[in-house]
Amino acid sequence: MEFGELVREIRVDAAPEIVFDVVSRPEHLRMWWSDDASFETAPGAVGELVWGDRAAVERISVVEVDPPRRCAFRWIASDGQLPGAGNSLLITFELEPSGDGTILRLTESGWREKGWEAAVLEETFRDHERGWDMFLARLRSYAPSVVAR
């Protein structure tokens, strides 16, 4: 397997505007993905995602914000580095209207650029596959409860 891109696509029973907020705003990320999140939803903004009692903390850099179609950010940089091109993974959420819902396509790329040895690359890729399957199921359940702002 290449481990070039991790791609997941789901249908969410909520309008693209709501799903966009769910994938791009810290108060919503806390409901389906990380235990805490702090960042501005603007290109170039830097923040963090936190799991547990700061047991795991990942810095993020917002790359793209195009409501309600696309949102992208970088994460999983080498220790102490700000996530950027070549040292981190890029997560892109693409949203497409589908009837009264939304098709959400998640792409996580940059795997080869990390420079991990093959066993670490495969283990981390598989871990992220399992993680996204779980977190996207949570997103699918959470998004319909969100009221448009």
C-alpha cells in the first residue's frame, strides 16, 4: 500500500453551512473530535487540539477557509515545530450539498513527506484510519443537532 492519502467520505444529515461550522469551529470540534480546541477559523491562524487532560496536544495551522465548501489545516508536525508544508499532515474537509444533507470528504495527506520509516508510517496511517472512522461517525451523529447560527 502506498500510504499517500487517507480518504474518507460520509453523508451527513445537515446542510453544508452547518457541517462547515462543525469541522471548522473549536466549539464544535470539542463535541466530536478533540476534548479541547483553540484556534481562530482564519487562514494562517495557529492553535491546538487537546485530548485527555493534556495527555496529547497537537498544534494546528489553519491553511484554508472557504465556507461552506472547504476547510483545511495542518497538524502532526515534528516536536516543537509549527505545522507547515513538508513537516506535517494536511487535513482537508470538502463539502458538497446532497439533497437536504452534505457529502463530506476528508483527505489527510503529507504522509510520505514526514520521512517516517516504513513501519512507523504504516502503524500511524492505520491508527489514523481507525481514528477517522470513529470520529467521523461521531460527527455524523452530532452535526444534525447543531442549529444554524
